Amino acid sequence: MDMDEPLLETETRRRRRRSLFRHRRVPVRMLVPNFFTLLGLCAGLTSIRMGIEGRYDLALAAIVFAGCLDGIDGRIARLLKASSRFGAELDSLADFVNFGVAPAFLIFNWGLGDLKSAGWICVMIFALASALRLARFNTAIDEEKPKWQSNYFIGMPTPAAAIAVLLPVYISQLGFDEIKAHWALTIVLVYTLFIAFMMVSTIPTYSGKLLGERVGREWVLPIFVIAVAVVAMLFTYPYQTLTAITVAYLAFIPLSWRNFHDKAEKGDEADAMIASGSSAAVSGGTSPPAESAVEEPPKTTGRIFTLRSTDQPK
């Protein structure tokens, strides 16, 4: 029997007995982020219905709307100081439906259903990968890591994966009907499996979480202009804009991976320098053997201690 199993069972029982809210009377502000989460969940469920009915434009719009709500509910919770365990669990369940189940149903009803069982297995793997991705993300929240790593996700996040996996649908809505040919659907199947693999992989992808902390004064107006332009393009040319955003995001992943490893190497080098400096300080503080103290003149010994002290980090 595993020695850790009783500890895991005790911890599980303790967490289940813990109340979702710490107070008997819950402030109204604690409920506001959950309303946005439930609204996004309604959008995801509506997308499933629209996909079954073949109304792919409305199904796509519902998933994009759910993605926008997912991006603001967490920030609203932090601004209102309304974070709770109930909200975190509800957000994970909503993300699985909105960005795991809804895109899988949509792309299956759109074209992968023509591949029969192969298409169903493909979309099922995509949904399972999203569930595994969310479970890994929830377990890694309490892990301590350097602040710069908060600017990266480990693997592709589920909202981005939901938008990226629907790239063939965008192309089809642009008028390229050849993508529904049997050979093209085989490529779409492989592409869907690739997105599923990216969700459960350990490839770092850029998140941009730290951008919201501080923005240079000279960048305020350009950011407003770019945001308004993107929203206007999304309403005016939705499929062209979603296609460009998806392609740009996929092309940016290798750069994110390279930047992450460059920063990790610099961090390892800094840790090594600190460790070497600490060891030098410890060795410099030890008294020399008695024989060397007798043989070497005091002036030379003082120079040795001076040189060693410069190795310490500032």
C-alpha cells in the first residue's frame, strides 16, 4: 500500500468539508463574476445548439463571445476582491463546456462527421485534452514560480485552442468549399489532433498577463486605437479577422518557446552566480590552516580575503 494514500484521503476529506464561502452572509460583489461565468456558459451551450442546427455563423459568434467573457470574469473578480473557491470551480466547468465540448460539436457537425468514427474519435480526443489541460492548470495554481513565468502558459490555453481549432470553419465561411473534400478533411483531422496535443503539452505560450499591470504613458492611446480597430474588424470582417488572429497566434508560438527558454537560461545563470558567490563567501570566512598562517605574511593573507570578498553578489 502506498504510504501517501492515507495522506491524500485525509486532505481530500478536509477540502470537501471546507465551506465554499467563509461567511454565512455572502456579499453581492462575490456574485458578480459568477454571473459573467454563467453567461459565458449559456453562450457555450447555445453554440452547441446552433452547431447541431447547422447555423455555424451563430455558433462561432457564441464561442467568441464566451471567450471574451472568460477573459473578463477573472479580472472582475480580482478588481472586486470577489475570488472564491466556488467561482474557480464554476469557471473550470464552464471552460470545459465552452472551449472543449462546444468546439468539438461544432467542428464535428461542420465536416468531421463525414469521416464517421475517425472524426468522432478526433473531436473526443480534443474534448478530453481540454479537460486534462484544465485539471493541470488548477493543480498548478498554488505552485511557486518566478514572476516572469506568469507571462506564459504551459501548453495552449483552452480558449485559444477553441478559437484556433475552428480555423477550417473560418476558411470554409470565406468561400473555400474545397476544404470539405475528403482529402482536406483528413488534414483538418490531423490539425485538430495537433491543437489537442498543444493543450496537454509543456510548450510555453505567451499569455500577456503582466501587460495589464503597468503600461507606458506613450502606449495608452495606441492601445486604445488598436483595441477599437480589432473590435471593428471583428464585427465587419469576422472570418477574415479570426483567420488572421489564429494564424498570427500559431506563428507566435515558436517565438514564445524561444523567449521562455532564453529567460530560463538567464535565471539559471543568475542562480548559479548567487550560489557561487555564497560558497565563496563561506570559504572566505573560514580561517586558514595554522601552517599557512605561519608561512605566509599577514599582508598577502589580507589580499586573499579582499579578492574573495569581491565575488559576493551585491
